[in-house]
Amino acid sequence: MRTTRVFLADDHMLVRQGMRSLLEMEEDIVIVGEASNGVEAVERVQNGLRPHVVLMDVHMPIMTGIEATRRIKATMPDVLIIGLTASEDDATIAEMLKAGASGYVLKSAAASELVKTIRSARTNRDAIDDELLSRLERYNHRTVYNDTDLQPESKKDIHQRLTRREMDVMKALLRGYSNKEIARELVISERTVQTHLSNIFSKMDVNSRTEAVLVAMRDGWIAQPTP
């Protein structure tokens, strides 16, 4: 059984203790550390703990979970970060995903949902369902992103820079395929899929599968598939 190393970041001790107690009941999950603010989270994750997954409270003192996520992903892109929030605010969730988070969980969610999200992120590199993608697409249509670091040069430039195979991978991402499913669909190895994803992220200037899909749908150069 594959073990997933999890780090907890939340400014409320009772929340951290509750999550630890719940997650330690799972045979495949090990808690490797905790932090009570964003600064602690960045320092401890980057200084030797090397978790597979970080559960990151969005609203923390000293440094927010959004900024902490951005800093961790800048130096440790393979670390998966799942946002923790008390409300389903589209703007906050979108900012967390733009920072590089692979998914989010409401603090009111059942323990089984939290465990499912952790395992999904570890397996698929993201944990965003179709309903959330649709909500965020509608939010993107209502909102103009001002973060120029995430803006593609132009729709035409992105099309020209992505290869045909990379476009095939992007279309599979929009259908919610895992790396294994993409490999089977395109008859290539999972390692090749990961190479294509790395190239796509670099060309689009994004940090995650979810962010790539959101940018593609937002800018209209790949249409969201119909069910």
C-alpha cells in the first residue's frame, strides 16, 4: 500500500488536532508535521519534511494560505496542496487554484470526503470535480483576471506553441482523465504524459492541471466538453 505523507496548516489547534485524529485512522496516510500560519507552513514544508500533500487553510495570520501555496509551489512544484475553507466563495477558491492548489475541501465536509480528496490528489495530481470546474468557469466569465503572470500571450500564440499531442493531452484533461487514462487514450506511457504536462504548464505559465484547464476554458481556445 502506498503511503501518503500529509502536512497540516491551520491556525486553529482544535482543527489540526481533529484532522490529525481522523487521518491517522487511515493506514495509508501519515501526518509529518503541522503549522499554525503561512510562514511556518512554508518554512517547515521546504526544510526537510517533504510531504506529498499539504492541507492548507486559506485564511491564516501572518501569511495567508494563498501566499503560502504560491511560495511552496514556486520551489517544490511536486508538492500537492489542498485548500481548506469555511465557505464556498468562488473568488477565494479561484485565487487558491491560481496559486497552485490541486483542490479544496470545505471544513464542514465529512471525514470521508477529506480522505477521498487527499487520495484523488495523490493519484490524479488534482481533486477538482466537474461541478466545481463549471462554477469556476462561470466565475471566470464574470471576472477579469488582473494577474498578468498568468495571462497567455494570446490565444493564437498558445495554439502555435502547443504541439498537436499537447493539445490532445489538454482535451483529455478537460474530460477529467487521470494520467493513466490519458496514457491509455493516446497509447503512450504515463512518463510521456507527465512530460507533456510539464511542457504544457511551462508554455502556459501555470502550476497545475486545474489551473491549465481553467485558463484554457477562460480564454476560449479549448471549449469545455459537453457531458
